[in-house]
Amino acid sequence: MHRKIVIAVLISSSLLSIGGLGLAHHSVAANFDQSKTLDVTGKVKKIELRNPHSEITLEVTKPDGSVTVFHVEWSDKNALLRRTVPVNKMHVGDKVTISVNPSRRLSNLGYFRTALLPDGTILKDCGFAAYRDSVANGSKITC
Amino acid sequence: MSRMKRTRRIRNSAIMAVFLLANTIPAQAQTGKRAELDGVWILLRSNTETPKLTPAGEKARAAYDFQKDDPDMRCIPASFTRVMHTPSPPIEIRQRQDSVEINYEFMDVRRRVPLKKGLAVKDAPYTASKYPHMGRSVGQYDGETLVIETAGQRAGVLDTLGVPGLYQSDQMRTIERFIADGNMMQVTVTHDDPFYFLQPLIVHYTYLRLPGGKILKWNCKPEEATYERFIAR
């Protein structure tokens, strides 16, 4: 019990740590504007679970009827596995709406936040902090 | 086969078995906090003390572009400091009788550090044979603390995550100090590089034990890691 409290305090203080996990995934913070979210609706063309970042490719139909490609970057495959994110609920060919943090430099790229699947389910990823907390508490991660 | 030959063969097999055993059995003699270092760990937090840069360090940092200059986007681990700054992939420590294995999931870095008194760091083998640019290391214990000295690191990017855009010269010497306390581990890394830093750069990491944790394959492919792939399409 005492150890859990100590770890909880350490985790809380870690959030204030300069250069620590507040800036974690610098490439995410640097590449994507985490103050903004954008909903992108399209058909899933590819789902690639890999390291260092997973990727979902969407085919998006524009108002003029033309089709463009939008890329959604996500956590590394190993992290998604450890966090037991149910990625297999999304399939190639599904029409989905993915909420992303837009890229700061590229208009065809965003970072995954949540996905609305065809059956109305929302696919989400609790992220590393939730996983780390679950390890500290000896509990199972749940989103 | 003559009796002498058979005896020699048995003796050689026995010697080989002892040798293999010595290299695979964890350091059973380690006790207390030393023994606690063995295991798989995930990053809880890190803190880079404010870098005091030389003019060369300032200039290099100002010119750093995270989308072009980050070696990780070519699947190259810039440095152990950079590797340990990646929060998700864990690290594993296994102490042997005469060496320490440190396996970093990020970029599949497998490190072997000899624990050999009197071995000069310049004479040590490459610490990660797959990545010779990460230099040569030797280790020893200072009480309960595992201390690793590294030199011979190739000039280039030192960090892209804790403090993005820090560079290192090939003269840099690094001291890492690992100490465990139950389910927590503190790692303090000191980089001494007068070319880029006015005073040694110190980075602190706190790790949390990952019970039952395993190091998975990373299998990074440069064409899947770079942001160029989004522009090329």
C-alpha cells in the first residue's frame, strides 16, 4: 500500500518534470499540433502496425468527388500490444471517422486520437501514461 | 579413438561447458540492490539539467531540424541517452559474472558491457556490436551502483527527445550510474564533452520495474520511419 502511494506521488511529480514525459514523444509534440483536433472521414485503405509508429491510410472523398489519401500516424506496434488496444476492431474497407491532431507541416497527415467505427464503437488508446500507471498500481489497463 | 584422445575430448567439452555456463548464468553472487537491477524496466520520468553549451553547441542546436537531422528517422539510435528518452519501449538488465547485458527494445540495441578491472575503455569491445557508433564501454560496481564508462562515440546528434538538437563530438566521455531500489531504478548519465558543452551535461532517469516484461523486436525500417514518405507520395 505504502509503495503504491509512493509510486503514485512519483508519477504525479513526474508530470512536472522538465524535459520528461511532458515532452515525451518529442516527434509527436514537434510534428503534430496537440492543441487542435481534426475529424477525418474516409475508407480504410491500409492498417500497418509497426515500429516506430503505426499508420492507418484513409481514402477521403472530397466534395468535388475526387479521392485523396490521408495518413494517420499512431503509437508503435509494441506499445499498442502492451496496452491491449483492440486495433483488430478496425478493418480495411471500413468507413471510419478518425479524430487526429493535425501535422504542423503536412496537410495529409495527423496523429491518432480516437476512431469512430462503422458499428458506432469508439476505438481509443489510453496512451503510455495510463499504461505506466497501471504497471505502478499493479492493475490491468482499461480505457 | 585412443583413450588419450577420448580423455582430451571429454576434458575440452567440460571446459567449453564451464565457459558457456559462466556466460549464461546470471550473477548469482549479486545480492541486495545490485541484484535488484536485473529485470525489465519502463521509463517513469526523465529530467535533463539545463545544458550549458559552447558556441559550437549553440550553433549546432540552432541549425538542428527534427525532420531532417534526427537519426532515429533512419532507424539509427543516436545515443543511449536518446534511446532511454523514448518512453514506451522498455529496457532489460541482466548481470553476468563478468559482464552486464543491457537490452533496449528501441531500435533493437543489444549492449554487452564487460566488468573487467583494469580494462581501459579504449580497449573494450564495441558496446553494441550492431551500432559501433555508440562507442566502447566498461563497467564496474561502486558499492551498490553499477557504473559504466563509455568513450569512442561517433560525432553527431546526442539527443532529439529530452532536449532536441544536442550534439556530441568524438571526444565525449560518458558515465552512467544505475542503482535500483525495489521496483524503482535511478539512472544518472553524465556527458563530458568540452567541444559542445561548457560543463558536463547531466540527465536523470527514473524507471519502474515491469513485472513479467519482455523485450520485443523493434524491426525499424528506414522507409517506414522517415517523414519523407508522406511527402514523396
